[in-house]
Amino acid sequence: MDLYWMSGSPFAWRVTLALAIKKVDYVGHEIHGSKGDNKTPEFLAMNPRGKVPVLKDGDFVLYESDAILNYLERKYPEPSLTGKSPEEAGHIWQRTLEIESYLAPHLGLFGRYLFRGDKTVTMEMLAEAASAISTEFTTAAGWLEGQDWLAGNTVSMADIVLYPIAALVQRLGKHPQAAALPFTVLPFGEKLPALAAWMARIEALPGYDATYPPHWRT
């Protein structure tokens, strides 16, 4: 099994977390967008959209992180990330889709502003996005009341989808231009301690260290 990924991609990171939790062996291939690795004919033959992650399992090739997560869940059902009962599965997917629908879409603006120098991104746009992100993190912290994980008593799809986003927002908060980013929930340890404690639980999972974006270590 081969996984094509980019360092720091929250979508690739959620897949490596799932692989770690399920203790699945794979060969990782780091793709560098700055070098155009994702635009080569070989890569585009696997994913014509030129994005990561891409999973290649024998002759079977799959892209889109949610599709890959579902494939892994079917192929390696233990430990389950989507629950054992219809009720558990429904609750986990509800939480996961809330994150996907109401939080994740707002991140792109900050990448465009901080890392691409996109002049079309205004401070008003950033303020609106940061407000939405702060609201959703506050909501997620509320899910942790009385429990260790976002959707029940064990780590689930919801946890591995939210964690890379939370880690990325923390990193954005340390950017030299962070003062211009109106994240009212940072630092999590002070503003949302339940969320910070949850992140620590994710970071204590076996295999977590191997999933950490290598370029973030420098």
C-alpha cells in the first residue's frame, strides 16, 4: 500500500492518523507542491485534480481523503473509527460532517493570505472566516464535556478529521503576521482547555509522532 502526501496537508494528515490507529503498514511518498510533484503526468494519472492524499493499494487507486478513510475502515475494520451500532455511526458522522461543512472550508483563506500572498484576500474576509472558525472550535470544545473524545468514549473519524485542522490553526497563530489574524480561541490552552487536553490525548496515541508534518519540526 502506497500513500502520497504533502507535509502539513490536514487532509493527508487525517489519513496517516487513521493508518497509525489501525496499525496498517504502508509506504509513504512525500509530494512537494513547490517542486511541481503533484503536476507530473505520473501523479495526474492517479489524481487528475493534482491533490493529496492519494492511496494506491495494488492496482486500486483512490483519492479524496474521506473516500480513503472509508476504504480503510472497510478493509481494516478494527479498531473501528465509525462505531459499532447504527446510532454510534450516525453520531460520529454527524460530528464529522459538521467539521467538514462549517469549519474546514474557512481555512483556505488563511493559506492564500499567509503563504501565497493573495492580494484579493481582505482583512474583512479574514475576520469573517476567523469568527466562523472560532465559533466552530468553541462548539467542538462543548462536545468534549464529560467525555474524552468528540463523538463518544473512543477515538473516531470525527477526532482524526478535526485534529489536523486544530494543529494547523495553532500553527497559523504563531505566524509572524498572526497579530492580523483575529482568532479569539487562541491559545487553546487558555481559551479552550478542554480542546487542548483533547489534542494532548491525540498526540499520546501510539504512532502519532510518525504522522507529524516533517517540515513543522524545523
